[in-house]
Amino acid sequence: MTIKKILTEPNKTLRQISKEVVSVGDEERKLMDDMLETMYAAPGIGLAAIQIGIAKRVIVIDVSKDQKKSPFFFVNPEIIWKSES
């Protein structure tokens, strides 16, 4: 696994539209492993692939409150509902 550089505003890469992931293979698994390592090192609770310069629709999140890591991996996530407030 490799810790990647996290891009910050005003980097134009962050405004790119990420591409849909057609299938999850070894390349995507390595990407998600690298994203987790990068996120934990930051430290943070979530990271999108575009934040490390990869325009793929992939997000990793870990909101566990204890020392035990419980990451979630999202491929091609969609917002299907939002509150009015």
C-alpha cells in the first residue's frame, strides 16, 4: 500500500467529473487499499479517489469510534435522497 498526496482547493483536478467504475478488479482493490492508508495517515474519516487525483467514482469511509478499523468501500455511489433542510 502507498500513501498518496491529498489534493486541496483550489486544485482544478477536484472539479473533474469522475468516471463510472465498470468492474472491480485488482487495480480498483489496490486503489481502495491506497486510499485507506492515505486516509488513516491524514488522519481522516473519508476520502474520494478524486482527492488523490484519480477520476474514478470510488469512496472509502471509516467512522468507527474505537481503535478497531471498520472501513466501508463505495463504488459508483449515488445520492438518491436529500432532506429539505
